[in-house]
Amino acid sequence: MTERPVRVRFAPSPTGPLHIGGVRTALYNYLLARKLGGTMILRIEDTDQNRFVPGAEDYIRQSLEWVGIELDESPWKGGPHAPYRQSERKPMYRAYADQLIRDGYAYYAFDTPEELDVMRERLQAAKVPNPQYNSITRAQMRNSLTLPEDEVKQLLESDTPYVIRLKVPRKEEVRFQDMIRGWVVVHSSAIDDKVLMKSDGMPTYHLANIVDDHLMEISHVIRGEEWLPSAPLHVLLYRYLGWEKTMPQFAHLPLLLKPDGTGKLSKRDGDRLGFPVFALEWRGTDPETGEPTLSRGYREEGYLPEALVNFLAFLGWNPGTSQEIFSMPELIEAFTIDRVSKSPAKFDVAKAKWYNEHYLRAKSDAELAPYLLAALAAHGLECTEAKAEQIVGVMKERVSFPQDFWQEAKYFFQAPTEYDEQVVTKKWNAPVSAALAAYAEALPASSEPSANAEVLKAIFNQTMETQGLKPGQVLQMLRVAITGGAAGPDLFETLAILGTGEVAQRLRAAVEKLG
């Protein structure tokens, strides 16, 4: 890739919750850094103070910590290139904007908002498809390229509001090599004269981003495809500032599409289709109504971080093998940029659920028991750790999320008050009722260690033989009598966990209620 030290950065803006696509971008940066023995940096790009949202920065930190992305340098960890918030780096950007003006690559623009509106209206009336402030239109505007030098000096001395714009050449090809897309060539006529410094003295994303990446010695810029149109502008800035030889390598990641593949995945799509688009739950405010809002998070929905990481890694990358299950160390070992696709990736949340089921089932019963114990405590119920481990052991093949243990295992703690009507209608009759009553009497009076699933099954089969029935005639009704439902884990394992005393009591209650 390169002989210079590998230094990558993830640079989110604190304007709200971190979209799941941003988490994927951070993950790919992290995998490359760790694969090549490099440094992972987080920089907060908060130059747009109007869009700053309190709590967003801490949310970003928590999201990355939860999925296991370790930062080597960040606002909360520090590092040799501190500070890592652009708002705290504000004084340094002006010098580079002034340098661009001195070298003839930027200029002062004094246009008022009203004048800019008139310019856009004039271009729209002339059927210009994409009205821009560019190498052609700047000739009709109020800037240091069109005004006399003494007037420019007077405007600056009188503190007339202005912005600093990049002077993009009119006829020039801008070329750069993208690590995913190959050579990208853009004609400068398609690039507008972007604002580099705003009237409030804050740099725009474009200037601050380039200056910081240079000063922080970033070797690779891995970011979303939505930044691809800005890349030629950034290449020009590197060139004009004299940093072209140390310009980082670019890699623009493919878009994340809606599950049906029809467009870019948004928060609205998640709300509409019933899945989160954020790593963690976010409580915010609706900008239009001012009402509190709640956006769902993968953590709160019961997804394990290792499952989400595995899922996100495959949204745009593949290892070139049939292997689908990767731990973080295995992802680091396997990851290469040249295996990242330039084609958009469909966001198939069913696959995320599949990963979650795998990682849940791979955990030991002792690791899973706390999920059930916590739910029981919340419902005022007690259970030994040993029994909780037994229950999650028989249930884990049937659950997708940790909270499912309580939903699926309620009957271990609450005897049924209702019974599956379809099974009762089809299977309940006098012989079955008698057989279940007989099984209740045949069970040991107290639960003994020897009363395991095999013993309970043997007693059941013997009782059915005595009753003149085949086990299959009674088994489903036995389950309904014990759990209330028609499906569940191994029935005799369930009986063994409940204990013979509880089983007998439930059988008698069912016989009495059903008649």
C-alpha cells in the first residue's frame, strides 16, 4: 500500500446519532489500521456550530466502544496531534486560507445572501441545469477578483462580511486514484468555487478536513461514497497547499441501500420497516415539532456487538472465501481494501438477525444465564443460577435475542392459565385426560436428582402402555398441559427442569380445567 506509517481517521460530525453506515466506515478504517499495524484516530468535525447537537459526541464515543472499535487518538484519549475537535483548532485554519489567497488559489467574496439568490435565479431563468458560483459566474459577482484592489482593502478594513472561496481553474482535468474505484477523472468545470472560510471565521469542512488530515499525517482516507464528488476539490487543495506528494490514498466505500435495493438507507426507512439504523438508542427532539423522539438502537434491540460487527463487515466487503463467521481478530487478519466492492450493498436486516442467533448459540449457558436472571429480577421472580443455566441451555436454539429467553421461558416460572385451543380441540379426549392424570400419579412425589429427562420419558412411555395409548397420541397434549403452548424445546428436558412436583401439579390442574 505505502511505506509511510499507516494512520487512518474516522471524522464524524456531532449533529445527531451516528448512522449505522458511519459505524461501518469506522470499522473499515479500524480493520485496515490494525491489519497494517497502524494508528486509528477519531476527530470530531464540528465546524458547523449551527448543527451541533448536545450529547452527540458522547453518543459517538459510546457507539464505537460498544462495537469494539479501539481508538489510539481521540478527543477523550488525546494524542500527539491534539486537539481532536475542529472547533478547538479554529485559529490554525486561517493561516492556510491566507496562504491560498497570497498564492492566487483563493479569493475574498463579499456577496450578500440576496445577491447570491439573484445570481441563482438568473442562472435558473437561463436554464442552467446546476447553478453554481464557479469560474464563469464569479466574474459577475462582488469578490476580490472583480473589484478594484483599493475597494477590496476598504471592505476588509471596514469589517464587511465576506467568505473565502477556492479559485477553481476553468479548464483542467483533476485526476486521482481511488483504492476501490480505480482512476477518477473530473473536469474542473464541474467543480464550484467552494467556500473555505465562512463569514464567522470558521473553516468549512473542505478546508479543515484537508489541513487536519495533513497535520495529523493521515495516510489513508476511507469514507463513504457520498464524499466522492468532493474528492477532486480536495485534490486541488492538496496541490495548492503544496502537499500533493504526501496526499493520503482515497477509498470511497459503497452506499448502503434499503433492503429492497431502491435507494440509500435512511432513518425513515428503519422506522418504516421496523429495524434500527443506529448502533445505540437515541433520544432526541423533532426539529419541526420540538417533540421528544426515540430512535431504536441495535444494542437495545438485543443484538450482540460481535454479531453487528460481523454483519457490517460484509456490507461491501467479502473475504474471497465461503467463511461467514469472523471474530474481530479474524476480520483484522482477513481484511484488505481490494476486497471492498464499489457496488452498493443491500441492508438485509434478516442477515443481521442470523448473525445474532449464531453468536447467542455459541455462548455458554453460564454466559447466557445473566440475561434470563436480569429479566426475572425485573419481574420480581427468583431463580438459582444453576436452574437459569439449564433453562437457557434448552432454549438457546429457539431464540434470536437475549430478551427472548424471558418471553420463551415464562412457563418455567408461571403455570399456564390458558391452553392452545387448536391442540385441545384436536387432541383432548377422555383417554388422554385419564392418561395425563395417571402420569401425574406415576411421577416421583418429589424431584430427585435421578428424575432426569430419560427417567421421566421412560415413566411416560410405561404409563401410556398401561393406559393402552401410543405416546404420540398424548405427547402434544402433555406439552400444552405443562406450558400452555404447542411448541417448545425438548419436552422431557423441560419436565426435568420444572421438577416432578410442579409437573404433577400442572397436569392435575389441566385435567381439572379441561374436564
